[in-house]
Amino acid sequence: MGGVVRFARMALSGIVGIIVWQVWATFVVRNPLFLPAPYAVLRSAIEVARSGELLGNILVSLSYFAVGSAAGFLGGVFLGVFLGASQAVAEYIDPWVSAAYTAPLVALTPLLIIWFGIGLWSKTVIIALLVIFPVTIGTVAGIRSTDQTLLEVARSLGANRADTLRKVMVPWALSFILSGARIGVGRGVIGIFVAELFGGASKGIGLMINNAAQVFNTPLLFVGIIVLAVMGIGVTTLLRFLERRMAPWRTQSVV
Amino acid sequence: MKLRVENLQVMFDRAGDPPLTVLDRVDLEVQPAEFVSVVGPSGCGKTTLLRCLGGLQAVRAGRITVADRPVAGVDHRVAMVFQSDSLFPWRTVAGNIAFGLEVRRHPKARTARTVNELVGLVGLAGFERAYPHQLSGGMRQRVNLARALAVDPEVLLMDEPFSSLDMQTREAMQLELLRIWSHRRKTVLFVTHQIEEAVFLSDRVLLMSRRPGLIRKEITVSLGRPRNSRARHTPEFHALVDGLAELLSQELATPQRAAVEP
């Protein structure tokens, strides 16, 4: 029941938003260059979809996004476990992680292209870099917040450090790890756009957006942005689903 | 196995202040398969005493032995039942009970057999795959007890395991504990702040003083075994409870004493 009401409200919000957008674009702005109406965006989407261009672009972006995110996620968990488990290591590495988390890493894209070439490698690396630090920070926060009593239970039953880490701290931190991943994915989606802005790629959603912008094809620009948003929402929803499946005892997300 | 504590002293360091003496020369003995409770005013160091025996708290001085062999740190012969909600929420009932056996690297088949036995013993058959958040408080405490029994300790330490349960569940769990204990005759040291609980369960009740804690009095419980809930309505039971309550209120009325220097 609650789920139905929630869904109905979200759907209503979406429909009203699109109607307002359509009315605003048609009667107030009246210039598709400044604001394309949803209908024009839809037409543009159908056009690029029919030509196969859209799917090709999505597949290219999705391929390095998936590989980069997965690498960033795994790297983040490892780094986070490492930092969470040892206070001394954490003190050495923490400033670097904090700096890397805060720094606008996308600005490194030109440099990464020089290092890794204009192909998919540089793009994969930038996505991985954007994902790894939020996951690291989430993992560390999760591991450090492990319930003291549970740690004592484990110790009292004879668990060594490795057991405690693997069987108590990491499971405890799972929700935090997935929260970090959600933030990372949001950053990664921005990364798709920026990587292809510099990237000299031949295909990709980011490239499609950039090309549309250069010829002032604003409906296509919107199509690209919406596709990226949907990709982001898709992965985020998947992560939330995983979190509910794997950590059903938490009634609320930790972040 | 016999548990013996001699001259146990524990101090807590406090920033800026002199260290706080929490336990001061505690002596006690629990005979093999004896059930002994410790009661005392809150803050008297009951839990600290248990944590020392469980190897979770460093001691300043004194000696703890099980079967005349010293206990230093976490010891495989000692298992602890913590207060409620100390189950691993991501593990099922069976997974929680198996934890100690897993980390002690018992073979899988034997672990499964032990877990199965204990699930039955604590009355949770059919709930093996349930998660703690799906269980009632009483059921969670059954799992908690089974998890400690699974590692087959010589000594079982119980730290107010029923304190968060409502009255009815609590009394039911006390009976359950006695039933389970009759099947697994461990040496038990049970900490509680409830006098009735201590009397109902125990062979002996130790009364602790206010902080710094030491054993002030020892009362032998004359009620026979096996006990059922009728034991709560006997004159002996009431006499013992009243006597202990009287001692406890006397203890609360005496001024706090200074710690003896080691």
C-alpha cells in the first residue's frame, strides 16, 4: 500500500513536471534553442535511436563506465579495509585520500589522456579514480563504526584479526560501502561527459552531448543528459536494491 | 571445572584524575558445575569482574584460574554471554551459533552437527535460517546462549543476559536456562541486578559491595533442584530474597570506602 502511494506520488510529480516544462517551453520561452520542449526532445531521441547512433554511443560509454566503476569499487573496498584496519596506515594515507576525494579529479583528464592515450583506457582510469575515493571513505567509515560489543563477541569467541576483519567489520561496513559506491557512481556519470569532452573519442554519450552543444542542437543535448541521468539512476537503484538484499537488518540507509 | 579468582584488582585510568579503583581484592571460587550469581549495587563492578574473567579487561593485580591453570586474556575454556543485541545481524541463527566454531577452525561437518544440536537444545528448531531482526528478544537470548555453548567452554560467564526482556519472558528464560544448564552442566558465573533472578537460578549468590567492589557476603541457596516456577512461591525463596534485599540496602547505606593501596 505504502509502496503504491509512493510510486503514484513520484509518477504524478514526473508528469506534472513534464507538463510544466512543455507549457513553459511552448508559451513562455518559445525558442527551442533556449529551451527545447519535452516533445522536441522525445522526437530527437526517437531519431537518434532509429539510426542506431544512440545505442552505439550508450554501449561505448557504458563499457568503460562499467569497467572503471567496478575497478574503482574494488580498489576502494581494498584501500578502505586496509586503512580501516590499521590506525597507523590510516594516519599516513588519510591526508592523501581526503585530498583526492575533494580535488576535482576530472580536471586531470587531459593529463590522463597524455598518459593512457585517447582511447578507452584513459576514460576507464578517470572513472575508476572518481569512484575509488568515495568508496574508500565509505568503507573506512563503516569499518571504524563497527559495534564495539560485536568486536568483543568475536574476540571472546577466539577470532583473530583477519577473522574479525572479514567476518565482522566488512559485513558491518557493507551499507557504508554501498553508500560510498552510490556517491561514486554519481561522480562517474559526470566523468563520462568530461572524459569524452577532452577525449577525442569517436563514439560515446559525452561526445554526443558535446557535438550537439557545438551545433546548438539543444534537443539532442537534452537527450544525452537524460540518458546519463537514467544510467546514474539505474546503477544507484541497483545499489540500493543490493543494500536491502544484503543488509536487511538496517531499516534505513546509513547515508 | 573450578573457577577461582584471587585478589583481583582493576583500575581504570582517567584523564586528569587519579585512576579509579573498580575492583579491589575480589576473591571468589566457583565449584565445577556450580551455578553462582553475583549481585550488587549498580556501578559496583559486576560487569567488570566478568570482563576480566572473559579476558576482555586488563587486571592490575590478582590471579584467575580455571582448573588451576591461569587464565590470561581470552581463553578457550571460558565463554561469555553478552547482554542483549550482541548477535551478528547479518548472520542467521545457525550462522551466529557457528561463529565461534568457524573461527576456531572446526571442521564444517562437525560444526553443522553441533549447531544443529544446540538449535534443538535452546528450542529454536525451525528458526535456523531466521535473522536476528526477525526474532523476539527472548529468542535472541537463546541464540546468544547457544553461541556461547557451541564452543563447549568449561566456564560460562553471563552478563545480565535477561535484563532487556519483559518480566514474563524473563521468567520463562530463567526456567529455560536452568533446563539447558541441566543438559550442559557448565560452571556458571551469572551477573544480575535482580535478586529474585539470582536466587532462583543459583546454588550460591555473592553480594558485591559498592565501588571499589569486593565480595561482601556469600549466601547459599538451599532450594532443591531441579527447580520449577513453583520454587518462586516457597517461603525459603522469599526468605532468601528478603535477606539479600536487606543486605543490599545495608550496603547502599554504608559510606563508600577508600580503596586499599596494593
